[in-house]
Amino acid sequence: MMHHNEGLFSWETIQLQLRIPFRLSYGASEQRQAHWIRMRGDEGWGEGTIPPYYNISRQSMLDYWQKQSERLDALPNSIDEIRDWLDPHGPAPARAAIDLALHDYIGRKQGLPLYAAFGLRRPAPKPSCFTISVDTPEAMAAEAMRVNMFPIIKLKLAGDAQDMERLEAVRAARPDAHVLVDANAGWSQAQAKDYLKHLERFDVELLEQPLAISELEGMGHLQALTRIPIVADESVRTLQDVKALQEVGVRGINIKLMKVGGLTPALEMIRWAKGKKMQIMLGCMIETSIGLTAMAHLSGFADWLDLDASLLVTNDPFAGMRFDENAMIHVPEKPGLGITLRA
């Protein structure tokens, strides 16, 4: 469905189909709505995609794009000018879409892949984790076996009585794997405390967002009790959030472009966190290869990558970053984001 627009940007809705229903502590979904943003003359592409549980209305995103589309001021000429050009008053995924399109535009104008336009070295191939969504312990173990080419797996847990059985089943199926655990804000403080010894016994290497979004101090208390890095995800949307988490002693953050508003704020947050010796996971929503590839250009900063959405979606219209047979991510060498339409 195309929204033709004679202005600076046009946008189109893409229904992403999921290979298996994606279950988290919030519920299951089989489809996600993505939005493809195109600059006039296809000079730059972006994406604005957010899950329903972020409670961001689609209309608020369309309104933002309409407003940006009618702007008559000069476009930025360099990456450094994007921050001042971007209108900060709008939903994060809507800002992210314009931010990505502008980065793509400038990279293409400069004839440089995005990482090089940022002045970064070409990211070395790095493995992404593969996400296994909440299911019975047996089904999760079977899925872990199915993806045995992935050295790192991330388990979504539910906050019900079976979580440690799920972990035990997956660990038995994949004794060799690096295992990360994501509770999606689904645990109570008491549960999380109780689980720490099990997580340590099963060699879990990261615990993502164990507690509710606002429970920063609680996550700091948990961090003090374990050597496993606790990584905040849903609690991180702004640089202020990163600072508050660092202050209470949480060791890591998961940055997603759609959640923070694009590459400009993401880099600012990454650089601040790195300066404080925090650990960085670079993640994604269920999104297309536009958003994934934009983030992959920053993968040199990551302690962990969670850029597996292209493996969870069956109808991604775009090609960009790719996985090799060892589950390593490679960034395209074309100028800008390096995205093409699949044939």
C-alpha cells in the first residue's frame, strides 16, 4: 500500500510474516507491520517498525512523516548535520525511519558504506545470537538443536513456573552453546533472585531485562548479586535512561534503532556507555533488512549482537547484511546502508 507523496518522503506498509509465532511474556504474534520510507528519487531508504506493546500509534508515525515530507529547508550535507536537521518531536520509530534514510542518502552521496561514512573500520564478521521464543521446554530444546550452527542462543522466558526447566532442557540439548536469557521484564524481584544460582549453574552469559521497566534499582541490586552481566532493554530508550542504569550499577544495555530513534541517538548512547565501561548489545525489533543492516554497520561496538530478525521473517523484501554458514554477520560494501530489493 503506497502513500504517494509529492514531498521529500513517501512511505509504504509491509506486513511481515513470522516463521513461527513469536511468543514473549506479552503474548504471541504472527505478523508485524513494518514501514518502508523512501526519499524522493529513491536517494535514501529507511524503516519505521515497532511492536504493538510499545503503544505507539501508527497514525502518530504517519503524521510525523507527513510533516517531515513537507519541509523545504536544505537537506543535511554530512552525517554531523543530521542531528540538527531531525525534528526531535515525534515517536522514536518514526524519527528512526527518517534518520536511517538520511544516513543512507549521505553515505550514497559520499560513495561510502555507512560504517566508512561514520569513520569506522569495516566491522569484522561477528556472530549474532539466535532467539528462541517461549514454548514448552521440549519445543525450545528442539529449536535449539535445529539451529545448531548458531553458537549463541537467546532464550525468551515467560515468568511462569517452567522457566528453569526451559533453560535446563536447552542447556542439555546444546551443552556447547553460549546461552543468553531474556525475561522481557517478566520476573519479580523474588523470582529473579531465586533464579540467579540456576543461571550461574547453567553458564548463562547474560541476563536481559529481568524486571519491570521502571525497576532500575531492583536490577542494580540483582547485578550486585551475580557475575552475569544484566542488560537492560525495555528500560533503555534515551541517554538519560543509560545514565540512570549506570548509576545503579547495571552492567549492560541493549540498543535498538527503532526504540531509541535511529543511528544518531544510538551512537551517542553507545559512546557514552563505552566511556563508562558498560557492555553493549545491539538488537532489533522484528523488522526488515533495512533496520538490521543499519545496525550491523555499528557492530564493531557490540559485545553481543542480536540481529536475527531476517531469520524469523519469511517475506523480508530487502537484502542487506547477510549470515554466512557459521552464523557470522557480514555488512554490504555498497555505498550508504547497502540495501537492495530482492528480485
